[in-house]
Amino acid sequence: MTELEKGPRGLRRGRGARERIIGASRRLFRDQGIANTGMDQLCAVAEVSKRTLYQHFAGKDELIAECLRRFDPDILPEVFENTDLTPRERLLAVFDMHAPLCPFIAAAVEIPDPGHPARVLARDYKRAFAARLTDVAREAGAADPEHLGEQLALLLDGASARGRVLGTDAFATAAAIAAVLVGDALPAAPPQAAESNEGVTPS
């Protein structure tokens, strides 16, 4: 019997039940919100009994936190560690990778308790994301990398929230604004090779 087939008391339950619960929770929380998702509905969508659900999770709070922990962590290295891009390009590439609404923002909006595990995870994630932006801004030569990192993080979060409210994609506009911010904050890009040939008389 694998660990995924055991509850906290070692009780056997349906194979894959934990993953079905998490998968159903992520979909329901995303589509209809955390507050509007009840445990009975979760059980029905995940096809588990309430007893099985509580063998895996002490309650809804623990389930919310686990869903946030499962948020795809690969989006950070996929952009920030892409050596095929210059630091300037990496700062702008983050605007090409986004969700309709950041799950950390959604959780923070719906959960008022600042000590809730989901709020703590959201706060840590947002700080880490801004720190990565700051690191890349510093690598790109920004005079004030912390300021640029915070500007870009705020712009990303604003685009995510506005897009959800209006039902539109706000990231294209955010990317255009980001290009201006990055252009103003970084040293001028080196001249193109074509410019180095100015003054050469064609044959």
C-alpha cells in the first residue's frame, strides 16, 4: 500500500482519492471561488465520501493550502533561468506566462485571516516572485532594481485582477506598459550591428 493510499490514521481508501480531491478543489476554487465551494460539492465532483475526504484533509483550510502548494512552480525557472533570453527579455517574458487569475490573489481576497496558511503561502509566493524580478532587474543593470521589480510585480498582479473582473485579457496592455518601465529603468540597449556600418560606402 502506497502513502497515497493511506489516510492520516493509516486507513485504506480508494486509489487516487487524494489526487481526485485536490484536482476537483483546484477546478472548483478557480471557476466559482473558495467561499462558494462546499465540501459536499467537492466530494461529489471528486467522487469520494466525506469520510474519505476527512481522512486526507482535516478541513477546508488545509485543502486550500495544499492546492496553493500545488500551483505550478515551473513557471519561475522557465522564465527566470532561460539563458536563451537576455535579462531585459526575461523581465518582459513573464507577461507571456499567466493564469486568468492568480490563485494566490484569489485566496488572499477571499480569506480575511492574515494568519491562515493559505494567506501565508500567498504572501511568501508574492514576495519570492518580486525578489526574482528584482534579481533579473539587477542583472540587467537597472539603477534601482528593487523599484523596478516591485513595479513589474504590481503590474502583473493588477493585470490578473483586472482581467478577471472585466473578463478580458489585460496582459497585452500590461506587457506594453512593462516595456516602457523596463526601457526607462535600464541602460540603453547596445546599437544594432547595422548601425555600426554607418558611413561605409556601398560598392
